Amino acid sequence: MASPSGRTSLAEQVEELLATDGPLPIVAAGDPVLRRRAEPFEGQLGPALLERFVRALRLTMRAAPGVGLAAPQVGVGLRIAVIEDPAPVPEEIRLARGRVPQPFRVLVNPSYEGVGSGRAGFFEGCLSVPGWQAVVARHAEVRLRGEDEHGRVLDEVFTGWPARIVQHETDHLDGTLYLDRAELRSLSSNESMANRWSEPTPERAARELGFELP
């Protein structure tokens, strides 16, 4: 049923999305929902529906596979995102990128701010921009504020790769794609990444493709 204004409510939209089992369709770049600031979560989904939606986000993220997923990436303009990173990477990459395991967690109405002046540039990709990666310079450390799915306050400092994930997913909720922040000269197909730029850091890519790192 539509709302009195004739628009479908967010709850109705989510119910429709969850009507079929399995991972949710991921919205690709070019869809306006990825370019709008998402609506703050203020109980638009009841507790049971929110729980089902979070489960679906988790399933979709894992099936993709990815280490984070924001609600707009499945077409829902709410400030909700999920992150999880088992970080199955070699020790050399773990040390270079600060990539350590992150448990599954839900971010509701998150915002972040940089801690200190440190920045780091690494290749990253996006489930809504499949097939491509580019180097993005981001805060090396951030303070995240928000809530979890139970309304408990989040106020936590993230460093290294977890800080990158937090920034990437929160940016989605502000209508920002990683390409907006990327060094466009670094843009590389997944095939090029596998064949050329698989080192722990993008230093050689920066030299050969002609861009600067922080």
C-alpha cells in the first residue's frame, strides 16, 4: 500500500525487497539513490523488519563478496550500513595496509571525522562500481560516531584498513562514491589489478601511472 502522498514508504519498500529469499540486488553507479544523502534512521522500520533487513544486508555483503554494504546500495535511502572483514590476507599485506579482522557490525546514522593529519592511499573498489579499482587517499585514523541496530551509542576510533571501510561505507550514506575521492589516473580494471598492481602498496602504480600518494 502506498502512503497518502502516493509514495511508497521505506518500510513498504524494504518489505518488498525482502519478499524473495537470497541476496538483494546491488544498485550500480548511475542510479540516483547512490547520489542522495540518505535519510536518518528514526524508527522507519520496526524492530522485526530492521532485524530482517540487517540480515539481508549481511547475506548480500557476504555473497558479493565485500567487506561493507550501505543501504543505498540495495536501493534503500536510510543511514544504515554493515561492515565485516575476516581479512584473509598475507602478513605482508596486513602490515602494509593495517588490515586486521573486523567482526560483523551494524552502523546506524554514522558519521566520522579524521583523527590527526595522517593520510594513506590504497586501491579500493566498490560493489556498486563492479570491475574497477582506484587509489583513494583517506584518513589513516577516524573517530566514528553513531549507533548500532539496538540503539546503543557507538563512539570508536578506527585505524588502518578498518578506518578505510568505515569511511567508504559512511560516504555512501552521504551520496559519495569512492571515485569522487579517487586519483583518476590510477583507475584500473580488476584484470589490471591482478596482473600489474597486486603489491601491498600502490607505490609502483603511482610511479608508472603518474599520480601522487599522500
